[in-house]
Amino acid sequence: MEQLNLKQRNAGFLAFFLSGICAISSGVIVSLLQEQIGFDYGTTGSLLSMMNIGNLIAGFATGVLTGRIGMKRTVIILTVGYLAGYGIMAVSGWVALLMLAFFLVGMAKGCTLNTCTILVGDNSENRTKGMNLMHSCYAMGALLCPFVISAAALLSGKIPMAVLALLGTLLWLTFLGVPMEGGRRAGSRGSDWSFLKSRKFWLLTGLVFCQNAAETSVTGWMVTYFKGSGILTGVLSAYTVTVMWGATLIARLLIAFVFPLKKPEAAMIRMGIGCTIFYVVMMQATNQWMAVLLLFAFAASMAGMNPTAVACAGRMTSVTSMGVMLPVASSGAILMPWITGMVANQAGLRAGMACNIVPCVGMLLFSMAVKRFSDAENR
């Protein structure tokens, strides 16, 4: 039994690493597609939003389908989206097909997140440490994505999409080879809906909503913003993703191994304060090194927010509860890139990026509400 638990946890780590490459590459790929095809900021935002719509739907679908056809079949069906989505991007420049492609990538991203959360969470003695390690694997994949894309782009403008489709296939094979709960057990395990009555559950969902909104807006738009503003130019601008995810990886590993969070709720308040301050100052930066340094600080401040918030759900964590929390929260990742694109079209990209201050402040407010609720519960 212990060997099975270890195999499931390690599969969750590996799959989330591959998902980090495939999911975060979308921000760089959409910039490449914009250059190759020439669509406007509104279309760019719509493509990113389509990915996050797929992410949202996959979260609900994973929770519902697991109880009907089993966890394994559900995961195998939904995670084929990385292969299919990037495969479409490699062969077509038609915007309607690109919308479908980003939607499929989002489906795979959402299902992978839900599945890995269960595989790692259920098989880790320390949930907060396990979740931060899992998200460190994601950050490591995200850290590598610009290097993978740049190396592939040396061969052809379409090769990066083909390479990502191949990595998506490896992720799919990882899930294919790991034992998972069958339909009946998964269905009974996920049939408890009492978490819907928990105020703490919805506060945590709101917190992750704001975190998803802020993170996705930055990862999806920062390359385009730095290029458009002239702060960073050429190939260097693509490596802003590396800066962000390098900071994320370092911060998550520090949380997991060096500075364990004894009071997670208080730690999330500090993270919210850091995110807000560093983002506001970053928007004022005009020097490239100052901008990169502030991006690093912003990413490090946000790094532990998502895994710590999910870990705080504690006993409420199940296939069903994650099938509600994660997709509802991911709607923030749908709205924010779209809002950024629409505002950018009307008032300029700088104004669009400034909108991201709202979810940063939202993270702080929800963190304070979670701590207040937890303190009242413990009295």
C-alpha cells in the first residue's frame, strides 16, 4: 500500500511538472502567434480566456465524471487536450481553430490540476509541504518553458507547438501508467457536499480566484507588455516568464524545506501585502533591471498563495470539493486576461495591466477574512 501511495504521489509530481511546461508556454506561444498572424490585443486576450474557460469546465467535468466512469477514464479523456490543442496550433493559423486549441489546452490543464491535487494531497503526510512541493514541480516546468520554446523555434516557427504536443503526450502516458481509484470508490469518496455550507471554503475559493486572476494576467500578458512598452526587447523579453517562475520555484522550495508555515493564514496575509506593493511599484518601472527585479519579488510573494490556500481546506479536500473550488477559482483566470485585453484596446496596454492591481488587493482582503474566520473557529 505504501508503494502504491508513493507511486501515485510521484506521478502527481511528474505530471504537474509537464503541465507547468505545457500550460505556461501558452503565454509565450500566444505572443508568437500574434507576431506570425498579426491579430490584435483583443484576440490575444480572447485566446487566453478560451484556455481558462477550458480549465474551468475541466474542473467541473473531473468532479462529475469521476463518480460516473471512474477517475482513470476521466483523466485519460480530458488530459489528451495538450496533445490535441498544441497539435492544432502547429498546423493551423485560423483564429476559430486556435480558439478551440486553447480551449483543449485549458481542459488538460484543469484536469491535471485536479488530479494531481488529489494524488499528492492524499499521499502526503504534511499537506502544506506536499502541495508546495507539487507546485514547485509546476514552477520548475514553467521555468524551463522559454528555453524549450526558444530551442525549438530555431528549427521552425511551428516546431515549438509540436514539441509541446509531444510533452503533452508524455503527460498523458504518465496518467495512463499510474493506478487510480475506480468509479465506485471515487464516487462515494466525492459524494459529500457538506463543504458547500462552509464559509471558510468559499473564502478560500475567493482567495484562489484572485490569485488565479493575478497570476494568469501576468504570465499571459507580461511578455507582450514588456515588448510593447520597450522595457525589454527581443529574445530577452520572452525570459520574463523564466524570471517569474524562477522566483516562484525558489519561494516554494523555501516554504517546503526551510521556512515551513506554522501559521498559514497569517503567512497568506503577508503574501498578499507583498504582491500588492511589488505589483504597484513594478508598473512604475522604466528601467529593465528594476522591472525584472520587481517581477521576481512579485512572483516570490505570490508563490505560496495557491498551494497554501488549497492545503487550508484540510478535510474538505476531495474530488468533488476540488471540482468546485478549482474551476470556480479559475474563472478569475478567464476574466482577468480578457479584461486586460479589452482595456488595452481602448486605453492602452499599460492601463490594461494596471487593472491587475484589483485581484492583488483581493488576495489581501480574502487572506485577512480567512484568518479572522479561523481565529474565531479556534476560540
